[in-house]
Amino acid sequence: MALQFTVVKRKDMRKDAAADSKQFYGQTKASLKVDFDKFCDSVASYCTASSADVKAVLDAMTHTLVTRLSEGCVVQLQDLGNFQMLAGSQGSDTELDFTTDMFKRAKIVFRPGAKLRDIINNAKFEKQVVKTVTVTVAEPCDKEHVI
């Protein structure tokens, strides 16, 4: 299935663009949101584990991931990918001048595995059809209308 997108007008981001110039850019849109319970039900339907089992495993996985990342480990989850906590810092003139206060905010980096890289590399795009509705009002109305 293709990723839905719309085209929006924004500031021209090219290096040599004039300050007030604009260009049109594609912006992908998520078509649906899958909540945790539905995700667990879907995983359970794919294997022999119950939805409750899947929830328990994901809860334990989250706990373990947090523990291992805070220890400085790279967590490798096969085809899913790797998680790692990284942080950059400001520089100092000498090694002795460097303090832990110079670190910037840490972040968790995710590197997708082979199967996820495949869907990224083979992504298809489809322009979202936007319906335009014209409403003619004969007289002023102070009520809210939902179309």
C-alpha cells in the first residue's frame, strides 16, 4: 500500500534561494493510528501467544530496553533493528577542562533492520484526494456546523 501525501507550499530550502521564495513540498500523512491493544491483538493473531501474553512480553521488553540502554548497551533486535543511546557534547580546549556539564541532551537512536530498510527503500507514494465543499449561506447563523 502506498503512503498518502499532500503538497504544501513552504519556504524554499535550497541553499541559494531568495529569503522570501517559496516551493511546493510533499508531506506524507498517516492514514490510521493503531493503538496498543489493537497492535497486541494483531500480533497475537499471527502467532500462538494470546493478546495478554504479547502485552506482557512488550512490557518486559520495554523495561529491559530501558535498563540496557541506560547501561550504555546497543540493543540488537534482529530484523527489527538496533537501539542505542547517544549524546554529543560541547568542546573544551584541554582534556582537563572537559566536564560532564558539556554534554548535550542524550537521545535514543534507532537503526532499522533489514526488513524495515526494505519497506523504506521500496516505499510508494499516492497523492491524497482532498474533497472541496462549497457552502452557500442564505442568512447569518451563529450555530456550529460540521461537514
